[in-house]
Amino acid sequence: MQDENISDLIKTRSCINSIRKLEISREMGEPIRELIYPLALGLIKIWKTFTYAIIYLFEKPLKSLVKKELQEAGIEINGKAPQDIQIHNEKFYRRFAQDEILGFAEAYMDGWIDIESVDEFFNRNLTHGFYKKYFQFPWNKICHYLEYQLFNNQSAKRSYEVGQKHYDLDKKRIGDGSFE
């Protein structure tokens, strides 16, 4: 029993040491990252602007395509069945085409669309293959990887900066009782 505990402790320490080494190597690459990160974000912004312009130019065919595909999956736009989608803002099509599933979720949260039975809506879409067929462009995957994986801003150093900027209370405001 004690040997297992010692073995677990050694594994844990080894893991912690590996993480520390990784953080040190990231810190050494920080100046390079600070140069490349704005460039990558600029290129991503250019790409998104380009795709938005294309989506805007071809909005009518896009709407027709979405309607056709949803109908084939058994979903009507502004229909009465529980799985039918109610579209309250016509900009939904652009947002969905531009930001894919995230754009769909944000449109839902912003009240641009309503669906009574969300689970049935997604079940029908996944079974039909609508999302895989049209909304998984390789360039978008590359952009997502660059934005959220390669240049992950959630490092230990950056978390401290965020804490300093957003969560440390101003001592003057604490002293005057405005937080009570």
C-alpha cells in the first residue's frame, strides 16, 4: 500500500516538473509569440472579412440551400412542429454561415431563432448530415486552431495579468464602502 502511494507521489511530481519545464519553454518563446500572434490574428480577420463578403453576396442562394437541406431533414422554417426553427432575424443565415455552430448558438442565445425541441432539431440535422456537408471548411478549422489552440492566451502568466486587471478591487472603493 505504501509503495503504491510513493509511486503515485513520484508520478505526480514528475508530471508537475514536466509542466514547469513546458511553462519555461513557453516563456522563452514569448517574444516570438508576441510578434507572430498579432500577425496571425490580422490574417484571420482578413479571412473572416473575405468570407463574410462572399456570404453577403450569395445570401439568397445560401437561404435557399439552408431551407432545402432543412426540409430534407424534416424541419420547416417558421413551421409549427416542435423541431421546426423559428427565425426572428434574417441575419441568422449570415451568422450561421460565418461562424458555423458557434454562430448558431449565439443566434439562439440572442433570440434570433427559437426551436421548441432543440434535441429533435439536432437529431434530425445530425442524421441528415447537413452540418458535415456544408459547414466544415478547412480554412475555418485552421483559423480556429490558430485562435484557440496554438495561441492559447490561458497561460499561467496571463491568468495572473487577468486577475490583476479584472478581479483585484480598487482599494479606494473598498475603503469608502461602495462595495457593501
